[in-house]
Amino acid sequence: MISSAGRRRILVVDDEASIADTLALILSTRGYELRVAYSAEQAIDILSEWHPDLAIMDVMLPLMNGIDLAIVLKANYPSCRIILFSGQPDTSRLLDEALKKGHHFDILAKPIHPGFILDTVSDMFSTGAEPIADA
């Protein structure tokens, strides 16, 4: 979905405000329309009134983790692309649980170079492909 202004919409979700805000700032320099959430619950509130083309989410969030949020997002907005990332090495258990439910996700390791994330986002929108995650 492209907003009425023709700009791609990106939702950034990370409980570390400095990471979320910096990522949003970097992406905004490329003209994307951004919303930032600092929890899965806040992201769900945003989704009730604003639908992104792409969600970039941390896996390790306080109450609901990013993988469960990705599952909710894909169930309600199947065309939304997803990029998951984490600085925690212990995400394999969460990935295994999601796989048992029929959802496959790949996770990028933090820190992610800004150039890499910009290139990844641009590639996802230009090709229409979902190289990072699919549910």
C-alpha cells in the first residue's frame, strides 16, 4: 500500500528509543513516511489507524516479542513486508516456536549498518520481493 502522497510507509518498532528514532531518521532522509513504536502494543495501536508497507522490528521486545508481532501483522496485513533484527543471540527458541506454527522468519543481527538497511529497504520496494522474512 502506498500512501496518498505516493510515499512508502514504514513502521519501526524497537524498545530502545535511540535505535528506533535513529533508524526512522535515516529512513526519512530517503522520503519514506515513518511511524515509530517503542513496544509491540504501541505498534498494534498504530496499526489500527495506519497501515505500513514495511515493518522493521526488533525481536526482543518487553511484553510481546517481535516475532509474535510479525505473525499478527502478516495475518492482518499480508502485503506488509517485514524485517526482523536482534542484538540477542538467543532468538533461536522464538524462531523454532514460530516455525512450529507455520511461520518462517530470518533475523538480521544488530548492529546493522545504515547503508545496508537503506539498500535492503530499497531492494524490497523495487523488486516487490520479501528476502528477509515471510509468513
